[in-house]
Amino acid sequence: MRINKFISECGVCSRREAETLIRAGKVTVNGKPADIGMDIDPQRDRVVCSGKRIRIKSCDKRYFAFYKPRGVITSMKAQDDRSTVADLIRGINGRVYPVGRLDKDSEGLLILTDDGQAAQRMMHPGYQIKKTYRVTVEGSPADEQLDRLRGGVGITDEEKGLDFITAPAEVTIHSSDDRKTVLYITIHEGKNRQIRRMCEAVGLRIMLLKRIAVADINIGSLAPGAYRPLSHSEVVKLLTELKIDPETRISKKAEARKPIVSNRNRLRRGRNISINEKRFLRQFASKSKGSKGA
């Protein structure tokens, strides 16, 4: 196993941050300074990080469904005065991180986990993990526009600067009126802002974008900012789809499902939360009151 992956699997930090620790000389293997990219045997080698021996945790891997609200950055690091996912999941003990991302203006389901292999496979296009979005667009889309979305659309990969054709998508009309149409769009790719760019390419203007499902995991009744552990059956289905043996990740003692954690309740109970989190929760509470009175 690569040393940076081992450090990450031990729950110390991310792989990239592990490389920083190695460069700083804070990691040793069997008493000698570690090198970036070196392989180690987790069972035999003694790895020390910042003066403390580390081991891969023997506890069960953890998986959560989290409702990312609009205006929140998909990041585990502070972003100036902007709210991040990290601000809203402080109630989860230990280190978990979001799989993939949703842009700031989008909302909906993110999977959180400390399982690096599962996260990598969920994002890899080869495993074709489906993601379903509830997309509200202006007006009434023409059949030609919907057919183009279903067949594949030419867009530019903003990260690589290359043009490519998206894979075929599942597109259905959920509801419509004179002003807007609600579409359900399912894709298995995960390019940056892909749904927005697909709609833009066919001339559709998005009003609201919400991810409602990843694989067989649905957002259900989760409120913005809330999270819940995945049920045992959800984890088994997900890992099976990712071609990972569930018995290597979870044990029977982990089958009990914990309740949904609502950040709004945390605010009412007055627990110690960040300034950014308080700002978001108050803003969300005021919007909810305003919508009820409308």
C-alpha cells in the first residue's frame, strides 16, 4: 500500500495532506524517514506520524447521506467567510469527507464516508454509478431539446480544456406549468457542473437544481443541512454495486440505524457550532418562516 494512502486510511488526513507531512519529515517507516510514493506493509511496517504510531482503524467504515444546502461550498476546509460542508457536519466524530461535489448554487444529496476505495469507485466513470437530479427549467422544453439531452450533448471539460460528448442521459418530465418545467435527469458521469452545462448547450435555463439520488440512495425527507447514517441494506447495495465485499467494511453490530441529525435542532439546543454554521442556520430558519407566511 502506498504510504500516503495508508496515512489517509488511518484517518490522519487526506492523501495530499499526507504528502505534505512526508515532505516535512514528520513520517517515519521502521525508524527511517518516509519517501513520497513508497510502498509499505500495513501488517508488518511500523509507521510513525508526528511522533505517534498509526494503524489502519479496525472499526467499521462509515457512510452518511447529507443534504447540502444552496450557498454552501462542497469543501472540508475553511473558505473565508463562506459556509462549507465541514461547518455542518461537526456532529460526526472522526474524519469523513464528501464523495464528489455539488456547486455552490446547487443543493441536494452528498454521500459522506471515510472509505477511500468506495469514494474513488463512486466517482470513477467505469462503475457507472447513477446520479439523479430534479431540474427546474424556465418555460416548456421542446422535444428536440430533451432528445438532445438523452442522446448526448457536446460540452467542454473545464478542467482539461477538451470538448467531449456526454453519455446518454435518462430524461423525464415530472411536472410543468406555464412558467416552468420540472425534469428528472439521471447521468453516471460527474464532470464539473455537468447538468448545468448540458442544459445550457441545448438552450435551457435552469432555475433550481437538486440532486435527489445517488445509486439507490434517495434524499428522502432530509432537510437542508441535515444528515443521517446509511442503513445496513443501503450500504450493502452500494458496496455490491461498487464490487466491494460488504463484509470487509461493515459488521453486524453496525446494522442498527441511528436517527437523522438535524442542524436546526442543534442550533435550538445551543451546542457549540461555528460562526458560519450559525449564520447559515439562522438564514435557513428565516427563509422557512417567510415561505410559510407567503
